[in-house]
Amino acid sequence: MYRNRAYDEDLAQELQDAKGAQTFILALMEGDAGMELEAALRHTIRRMGVKEFCVKAKIAMQNVMSFLAEKRKLKQNSLDRFLKPFRLKTRIVVEKAS
């Protein structure tokens, strides 16, 4: 099976476990220099393997590839579908501005 340069067999295996993938995504987003959610999700999908993600998430390859190519920005319900295999979901929080 073809893998791109970003593919790491050991990491891909760890990311098959929802808890391991969840930890990975959240770690990518940590701190001031952390990635935005969509960037962290793209990074994780590439590392675990696109085909494997499509099967696990039950999302068509075309939709995933469009998201990875940044041709598609996900709405909240679509983003939740992409996050479901990792047992994550989005939540909007409104806070009082200072």
C-alpha cells in the first residue's frame, strides 16, 4: 500500500486506538503554539492513514481528501463526524469580552 512521507507505521498503529488518537490531537492543540483543530485533525488523519480513517469514520474518501487538500472547510456537524472516531466533539463557548 502506498504511504506518503508523513506516514509512520508505529504512530499509525497507536492512532488506531481512539484514546491514543484523542491524546495525540489534543497534544497538537496545546499551548500558545498549538495547532488549530482542523490543522491537528488533518495532521492526525495523514499520520494514521487516509484509507484507515475513512473506514473508521465511515466518511467517503472524496470528502476526506477534499478536507485534507483544504478545499473544504467543515461545519460543526461535519467536524463532529470527523472527530467521532477519536471520541471527541466540538462545543461552542460564548464568554463575556473584557
